[in-house]
Amino acid sequence: MNWRTLARYFIHGMAFSFLFFVLSIAWVFAAISLVNIGALIGLVIGVVLLFLLVGFINSIITTNLWFRVRSRFWDLLFHGIALSVVLLALNGITISLPNFASPGIATSIITFVIAAFLDGFAAVKLAGYWRAECAPWIRVLRAEKMSGRRLAFALSKNALAIIIELAIIFPIVWIVSASFRSYGSLLTTTLQIIPPHPTLEAYSWALALNSPFWPALTNSLLVSLFTTGFCLLVASPAAYAMSRFRFLGKRPILYALIFIQFVPGLLMFIAFFYLLLFLKLYDNLFGLALIYVALVLPFDIWNLKAFFDTLPKDIDEAALIDGASYWGAMFRVVLPLAAPGMAVTAFFSFLTAWNEFALANVILGSEANYTLPLRLYALTQRDIATNWPHFAALSILSSIPLVIVFMVIQRYLRAGLAIGAVKG
Amino acid sequence: MSKKPKPSPFLKDIWRRNAVAYLFMFPSLVMLIVFNAYPIIFSIGIGFTDMTIYNITGGYKFIGLTNYQKLLSVYSSQIQYVLYKTVIWTVTNVALQVAVGLALALLYNSKDLFGKKIHLAIVILPWAMPGFTSILIWYGMFQTGFGSINQILRTVGLPGPNWLNNEWLAFAAYNITNAWLAYPFMMTVILGALQSISPELYEAATVDGAKSWHKLRHITLPLIKRPLLLATLLTTNTTFQQLNVQYLLNLGGPARLNETVMVFGYRTILTGNFYGLASAFLGLVLIIVLLIGFFGLRVSRIAEEAK
Amino acid sequence: MNFLADVLLENVTKKFEDGVVAVKDLYIEVKDKEFVVLLGPSGCGKTTTLRLIAGLEMPTSGKIYIGGEDVTKLEPWARDVAMVFQSYALYPHMTVYDNIAFPLKMRKCPKAEISRRVEDTAELLEIKDFLKRKPRQLSGGQRQRVALARAIVRNPRVFLMDEPLSNLDAKLRVLMRIELKKLQKRLGVTTIYVTHDQTEAMTLADRVAIQFSGALQQYAPPTKVYSRPENKFVAGFIGTPPMNLIDGKLSIKENQGTVEADDFTIKIDQELKERLTQKNDRLPTDITYGVRPQDCRISARSEQREWVTGKVYGVELLGSENVIHVEVGKNRIVALASDQSTYQMGDTVRVNLTSKKAHIFDRNTEKNLML
């Protein structure tokens, strides 16, 4: 990503806004005359025209600035619909949010610039995505000359998928909506997805310097990072040994690893409690982290071993002959190649530690030590008096980083699980 | 091509490599023994004492099999009830997860879908959300008055019941919540397995005259049986051990009516009484779990792959 | 460091966990600068032998010496040997330069010297243009040369090669064979090379060690292995098409010797008979008679009584000559005929199996009675 590309995004956004502004005047005239034909028909045609317009503008700009985009009717239509939705949402957020916080000319200008940039970025990505994913599909559909029934079947599958996804993300939509409400406005008995008077009160409360969010976040981060790092450090050599060497006791240890993972964690809670009391680490984040390591370690070793197994042993042996010691062979040759597997394993360890509630509830007593799960739980405990918007804001803030990382990694997760699935 | 013979663990000839291997394993072994093996043994041991939170630091006595006797006589009806609830929960929810996972995997494997990357990213979202957050969100959504579930019901004209205060409605709530949380795992595994089936098989079947339903029954399902079973085993274990869902939603059912083994054990730990009794109970559960796990492993022959 | 680099395996045995005895009481000595090939079918123990020398396996009993030094208990990196794997085993995440430099880096060579030696070796193997690339961007032949470079750059005492050419296409294989031999002569490094391809063995080796089921069958220069096989296995393994081996009963009378196979009799060449009686006091009755297709003669009509009669059941037209498969009694005999011959399936032909280049093997011990 260099300055030139960034500038192009900006130009794209500006060009789009300009063209849209100009052409929308024409559209308004067209729309007015259409309404005269008949309200409903006119509305429908007007909307379709609008989408076509959006799609058309974007394809022209994209073709000139970046790469060729198809501009047949259906392409433009779907393209336009998608882009309109995205732009609406995007602009809605970028323009309204800062102006909430501090309205003014400076803010407006900055907002405008950022909006243009984001618009351009979104438009190009959409065009590219369209070109890569959807256009070929349409071409295939056309080429196969599907019968009407078949086409309807295919379309209904898509519709079904969309409906299902809407149902799935509903909780997330709800919580996002809740986070923008004021305390009282949540307590309605009718369904309202878009809050009537959106407010940022919940977020400002959560992000304030004295809110419980920051200490809880720090605690969670400390514990999770320690668990992940320590586990990886300890598990890597062990997994390497299990994968490469043959030694007395390897089988029993392998079985033990599986066995441990099947033992209900609850069984060990009392013992953990006792152990930490004994080590004087009760109500201590470090103690909690140690227990987490115990919980995560068997899985880590197992996973890493499976991953190491996929790397050919030849390279190890070549390294041994070339003069590396066993440690050197592992460190310089195998580990670099196993980096993706290690990243996935690390991510899962981090996730486990971050999400853990039950044990933390038992072990951590003082509020100062609360991790995020505990803090969120504490918020909901005042029942009727629960401040849901606060809770919502806090939930979102504590979820976003995780979700983003997850989205980035998910391709590898699916690949990793696929390997495990096929082999298993 | 000559075969490469497998290296052997003959004591005499690679004792030195044994030493190196142990060195590599050492830190892990220490952690595993201190923080895994010892707690398990100790926990089982607690089952033979009268420990509570008051005498945990000293003063608890060894009382032999008294706890077990009590469990099987005095408390037997309660235990049966909890076990019964646990079994119903596990079976229902795992079935639900498999059904949803399978259905979605089949849908999302279809080539008629476009924009698969985005679809998959959305569908995997429940997995991305932190569990405790999601459960608490569902807690909010199941609230009688302002919970969105009831809001939706009212919009359609149906009454909005009190989910969390009714034994079986709460059970339904548990199922919905956990299904939402857990289906991505099952779906991902099945999807991976589906994608590894060579399309040529389906083409051959088409030539042989098979319809979609036949293809599903005779090609797809048998070929994904193995990973499916493995995933089912894993998720059965996880679902069985699940306590966050029940605990965070309504502490295990109105008046403890929906307590599973895990929730029961957890609440006992939190209140601090009857550690000994609870440990004995969990010890019994452990035996059951091990037996099932053992047979499950045998069935899916994981042990073979472990080499 | 390249002192006298002879290799000695002294009564080495390697037994694996599952009971398989890969190497049985092996005694092999390789002279300094010699090119020795370990040849044999799959599973004969040749790769295990190589790995024992490399230090990747430890012998169950016996000792291994390199340059007079007992290395039996030494780890691979201490033995100063270099190995080229069948799969090349290049480090995928490193550039070609780093791959070649790796062994030098492990021995803590100074950077300037590493650079010089890598460049020289790359020049020698003509891969200088690829130094910045990664292995996955190279073709099979190029990767093989990188693997070679990595082995050469250290100037080791011994080269070990495990079927390095088997992944290349036929033409490239022939080219590389010649290159390898030239390279070895030029560098003067003791080389031990494993293969199952006898053409490779015969062209490359100073001496060939033929192994079967973990035991050494014969250890001699290629010509000797071909013309004077020590036992039935070697005789049947070396040579294309393979030697005809016919079981029969030996009968030596005053003036002539014969081998009675089930349906026919083969007359033994006089010179052969003399040598046979000379070298052996007692001759066994059950023997195997071996004669190479090259030494058999075939004719549509021959009146000589010594020739045996058979029916053609297969003809291979090789262009330079024809290979005729003949069914004689219950035996299948292969003979070579000129490319002009016109034998057809089902023809009745006469074959002359008597030759002074034939061999007689004791059926029980399988040893060559001629030596």
C-alpha cells in the first residue's frame, strides 16, 4: 500500500460523489416524471434506476482508475445494490459519529475527507470482489443455460442462505443496536432495531478512564498473552519430540494427553483452588494464568504435533547431517515452516484463555482482578437494574479485536480443521 | 524405490536420543504432572474426605467410602435427576448441533451459491464472538419484557413467555443458545470433509443415473462418516462439560430444575459446602465419561492415527 | 579437511523394533576416493546401510569407521559426511544461497569465506543464476544440483547419496549420471551411492556391493559382477534381459557333462566341464544352469542334436535386436536374435543353450560352482 494507491482511493471517492451528485439531479427529474405514471410502479422503476446509476458510475470510475469491470445490465444492478447498501452504512457511521462527539467545521471537513477515502476504498473492493466472485458465477449460469426451475432452485438457495445469516447475526445486531441506546429506551416491549434516539452515552461511559473496562481489559490481556506465550514455548519442543523422536513412554504420554482433554475440567476445580491456596496464588492473575496453561497445554501439544507430522522428516535429517544439533534442526528448519500452524494454535490458546469464565469466577475474588468475562457478568447481575446499553457497549468493545483477528485467520482455521477432518 | 524402514525405539541403540527427547519434553511434563495429573488424582482423593471450604486448609478427615455410600442411598434420587437432565441436555443439543451443522455445510457447499467467501465469514461469526459475551447477549434477548425474542414473537402476534423461569422453556433457551455458539465447529469440519470428496464421484453417479437424494445417501454421507463421528465425539464431550450456558442464563433452571452435572458441581464449589461429596459425585461421573470416551475412541480408531 | 577417507563397516547388524533385520552382519570396506554403489531390490537394506554410515541410525551391533576413526557412537553432525537425499530435502523457506550456506553456517564459518565457497560451488554446478530463488521455483534437475552443491560445499570426507537421480526424467538421468561421475573424479571424495537401477550402478561404480535381504551378495567391480557372479541372485539380478536360470540334475560322465532339466537335456560345454571338475571335488546333483540370452543362439531349423526345441510365445522388437521368448518344456528361455529375424508367436524353434560363458550354481547353496 503506497501513497499513490491511497490517493487513488481518495480520487475514486471524490469522483464518485461528484458524478453521483450531478447525475442524481437527472435522476430526480426522471423519478418525478415516473411517479406520474403510477406511484408503485414509478417507485420500483425509480429505485432500480438508482441502483443502476450507482453501479454504472462505479464501473466507469473503476474501469478508468483501476481495472475493467463488466457493465451488462445484471452486473450493474447487483453491483449497484450492494454498493448502495455499503455506502449508506459506511457514510452513515463516518459522518454521524464524529459529529455526535464534537460538531464543527473542522470535524466536518475531516469527516468528508475520510468519508471520500472510505467510499473509494469500499467501491473498489466491491468492484474487485464482484469481478472475482460474482461475475464468473453469472457467466456460468448463463453458459449452463439453466432451465427456469433450476435457476429458481439456485436462487432460492441463495435466498435461504441470506435469511439464515440474518437470523444468525441477529444477536449481534441487537447488541450493537442496544449499545447506541439510552438506558431507558431499551425497556420497550416492541421490536425496534434502529434506536429512536441514538446516543453514545454507553460508549463514553465504557471508554472513560475510570470505567471498569480498562482494568478488566488489561487483566484479560495479561492472562491470555501469558498463557499463550508460555504454552507455545513449552509445547513446541514437546510436540517436536513427539513428532520426530521415538522414545520410551511416548505412547503412554500420547494417550495421557487425550485422556486429560476428556476429563471434565470441573473435577479439577477444587484441586486447583487448593493448589493455588497452597502456592499463595489465590486471587492472583498469575495463578489463574498457570491453571489456564494446564488447561490449554494438552491441546497445544496435540495440535502442534499433528502439524509437525505434516512436515517431511527429510529436512530434519538433512539439517542434522549439515551440522545442526537437534535443537538447531527444530529451531532453524522445522519451526519456520510450522509458523502458520503455530499461529493457529496460539490463537486457539488465546481464545480459550480470553473466554474462560467459570474458573476465573472461582479463583478471582477482588474486583480489581476481574477479567472481562467476570466484569461483564457482574454488570448483568443487578437484574432489572442492569444497565443494558453499558453492557452492550462493553461487550462490543471486548469483542471487536477478537472478531477482527478471527476474520483474518478464519481461512487458515478452516484449512487446519479440514486437514484434521480428512485425516481423522 | 527402496522403502525407508521406520526408526526403532530399541533401548540399546538410541539411548542418547531418548535423553534428548526427554529434555525436550521436560518442561511440558513438569507442567502436566503438577497442574494436570496431580489435580486429577487429588480431586479423586477429595472424594474420600469430608472437605468443605471451611476445613480446606487443614482439618479435613479421611472418611473412606462414606461419601459414595451417601450418594448411592440418601442422595440417589437427586443424583438420578441430575444425571437424567444431563443426558437429555447432551443428547438433544448434540443432535441439534449435528443437524444444523450438516444442513448448513450441505447448503454452503453447493456451487449455486455466490459470494461464498462472505457467506462463510458471516456464518462463522458466532465462533468468533467470545462465549461469555454471546451467552450474556442471549440472556438479554430472552428477557420477558424487553428481550428481543419476545419482541419478535409479539410482532407476529404470539405471546411472549417467560423463558428463563419455566423449566422446559429454559431448556429450549439453553439449546438455542448453545446451538448458536457451537454449530460453526461442526459445520466447518463437515464442510472440510465435503470439499475433500472428489467431484468425479458425483459425476460417475450422475452417469449411473442417481438423483440428488441418492447421491446424498450413498456417496456424501458415507464418505464424511469418519470426520463426522470424530467431530461428534469431540463436541459431545464439550457439550457435556458445558456449564456457562446454563449458569449464566438462569443459574441452572428455575429453582435448580435444569441443573446438569456440571452446573450442580459448580454451584457446590461456589457455595463451599460438601466438597467431599461433590468430588465423589464427580468421580463417579468421571468413570462414566471415561467409559464412554474409551468406547468412542475405539469406534473412531483414533488410537491408530495417534502413531 | 580431507585426510584418508576410507569407510569400514565391521560386522554391522541392524535390527528394528518389529523384528525386521535390515542389515545382517555386514562387512564392507570402501577405499579412499572410491565410488561404491550399493545395489539391490527394494527392502534389501541398502538405504539402511547408508543411514547407518550417516549416523541417522545406530547399529544394533558392530562398528563403523571413517578414516580410521571409530564413529559408531557419534551423532551425524560430528561425522563429517554429507548426504544427498532422494527427495533432495532442501529447506523450503530458505533461498538457494542459504540452503548451500547452511552447513557452513552451522560450523561457524566466517561470512566472507561462506560467500566465497558458496559462489565457487554454485559456479561449479552452474546454478549461480538461481542463488536468490527459493527451491519451489526450481525444476527437478536444478533442485538436484542445489542438493549436490550443499553436499559439496563443506568438503566432507564422504559423500552419501540415496537414489538422487530417481526423481529425474530418463534423459536428464543419463546426463546427470555422467556429470556426477566426472564431478566425483574431480573432487576425489569417497562416495557411497545407493540405487536399485543396475544401469546406474554399472556405469558409476568403481565397485558394486549387491545386497539382498540385508546380506551382502557380492562386492566387486562391475565387470566382474557381470561376468563372474558369485551366486544365483547376483547372476539373475545383473544383466538385461536377465540370465536364463534352469533347474536340473547334473550328470558328469567321462567325456561329457549334461544337465537334465525336466523335459530336455542341455549339453555342457567342454571347457566349462573341465573347469567345473577342476574347481570342485564333489559335485552336487541338483544344480541350476545359467546362461545369458546374449550367449544363446536361436534358429528355425538346426539339425544339431544338442540344441533344444521350443515354441515361441513372445517377441519383443527393440529395433537394434529382437528378444525372443521361447517355451522349452516347462521353462521359459529368452534368447536374442538379429533385428532381421522374423520369428512369430507359435513358431517352433531350436535354441542352443550350450556356451562356455554359462554358469552352474548349486541348487541348495546357490553358489557359483565355477569360481
